[in-house]
Amino acid sequence: MQRLTKIKFKILTLNVDSFDDKPYKSVSRHFRCMSSTPTILEERATSSLLQVRNLTIDYVSIDGSVRVLEDVSISVDTSEVVGIVGESGSGKTTLGLSILGLLDRPPAKVRRGEIIFDGETDLLRLDDHKFEKLRGGHLSIVLQESVEALNPVYKVGFQLLEALEAASKREKKSFNRESAKREVLRLLEELCVSQPSMVLDKYPHELSGGMRKRVAIAMAILQKPKLLVLDEPTTGLDAYVQSRLLTLLRQLNREYGVAMLIVTHDLPLAATICDRIYVMYAGRILEEGEAKAVLNSPKHPYTKALVSAIPQGFVDAPPLDVPPGEPPDLKRLPKGCKFAPRCPKKTSLCEASEPLLLGSHTGRVRCWLYSDDKNT
């Protein structure tokens, strides 16, 4: 697999002046949360499949270094679906690339932290060869740029069957090429691929971008991983295909126990499929919790702005107003809370000192408004 050097981002516009402190119960009318997680986080599985601990990363150049992640800690439990949500520049994609072993080093430099996969392997210390082997097995990836996932010199059918054969060998199961081909064709049909038999006989460059994306998703699913990482999985897909994809992913999660980490700017997507959500801003986690709680009763002003920015009903919604202020320049971050320059609730304390990420088993928030709330 080629190393990913550049990813395009979409910016989600926020209207930070338009929200108030009323309960966000109305959000549930705009989307249906399919989370199968119990009502509180303490009922989740006790062992984590993935643990990112205190990850801190700089981008270093001849002009100096820029801190892009600051003490980021997240976890994904076995069979859990977790979302990383934030604007462009929030650090979510750098976090995702770090987990995938696709972060170019240099210019990226890991200052501290570790990424523990399956209880023992620190992904930050694997060489390229070992990481490549891991990515072809227990860790599968769907990149935003789908061309990165497909080998241009092999036909689509060969690559999909190869992925399924590798999974069969790993599980010590027999592999029959004809039955495997039928399984591949069924999966492509579920992903709304028309004339899948013809697609199998094509090279990646002969497919449209949306079709390549679906093939890349099929390849990741066929590998039957323990953890599936998806970077902007619905980008380039129409609404119907998106709906079918989300149904398929949830089925994969429920029936086979595949854990997922979804990196996205799309809050409705996260609401639809994720059990838990981490909200990122300026390289930090600002809020974390069960998806329903974060989206129906957000605490941090930034999360409230994200929720307020969801268009009413999603379809044919008017453009959102451009808010005052811009996402922070990572080279010139404010001293205190990094969201303070755009926050309508800021105080002098917010501008002077950055709050810690505090909370309990039900969730955490990085905000001075909740610093004394033990039940946050």
C-alpha cells in the first residue's frame, strides 16, 4: 500500500452565535441514532481493542515546529463503533493516520504517547513491513482517497479474492474460489455496484471515484478485521449508497463483532452509526461520551455549535451562516481555551488558562463551565 501523503478535507461551518443553553432534545428528530451501546459507558466491554494514550505530535519544518496533537487519549473497545468528529485542522486525520501507520515521519514527530492495539502491540514502534502485515489482517482501512487502497496493476476481482483468501488462511478455513467469488459478488451488490461481474474484470483506473470507494470498502470488509478504520467513508457517495453502506457497516459490527473507528467531519453520520464520539478541536479532545448523550445534550460550546450547524432535515436545507472567527492557527494558538476566541460563553478565566479534560464514566468535557461538576 502506498503511503498517504495528502488528504483533502471538507470544512463544516459552525454558527457559534446561534445556539443557546436549551436542551438539545430536538436533535433526535433530525436523525435516528442506531447505537447498540447500553445506556451508560460503564456497561461497555472492559478490555479495549485500541488504546491511544497521551499522543502528542508536532509537524517539524525549517521554520520550526507546530503542535498538531496534544495529549490525545482515546479507546475503542471490542465490537464498539467510535467516531472522531471535528472541523478541518482539528487533528482528527493526523490521529487517524497515526493509528494506521501512514503518518509521514518526518515531517511528523511523535513527542510522547503510545498506541496499543489488541492489548500488546504499540503501533508507533512497528516498522513499515510489520505494519503492512498488520494492515492486511486484523487492521483494515478505508482511506478518503480510495485510489490509495487499490493496486493499479491488478484487476479488481483478483484483489478482492486475494483479500478474502488471506482472511480464510488467517482463520484456518478452507478457500473455494467459486464460492468466494459468489461472496464477493453479493457484497458488491449490497454496496450498490451495478454489473458487479464486469467490475471484477476491470482495473481500478477504469472505475469512477465513487465506484473505487465502494470496491475499497468491500476489500476492507472481506479481510474480516478486528478493527476497521474509515476515513470519511461516505465522501463521494450519493445518499442512497450512503444509507446502504451504513446499514452494511452496522450489520458487520453486530453480526461479526468488528470494531470500527470512523474519522469524519459529518456529525449526522457519527450520530447514525457510532456508539461513542470524541469531539476534536485544535489538536485536543474537547468532549467525549456516548453518542446519544453528546448529540442530544452537548456540554462544550463547540459541540453545541456542531449540533446547531446540522441543517434542519438535512435535505434541501439553506446554507448555514458563516460565523465570526475562524478555526485557530495552530502556529498561534491562544493561551487559554483554544475555542475561547469563538465562544460566546467565554470568561476571563477561559482566556487565561486552558481547562483539563474532566469527567466520569458517562463522559468528559474540557470546559471551565463544568470544572466543578463532578457528574460531567
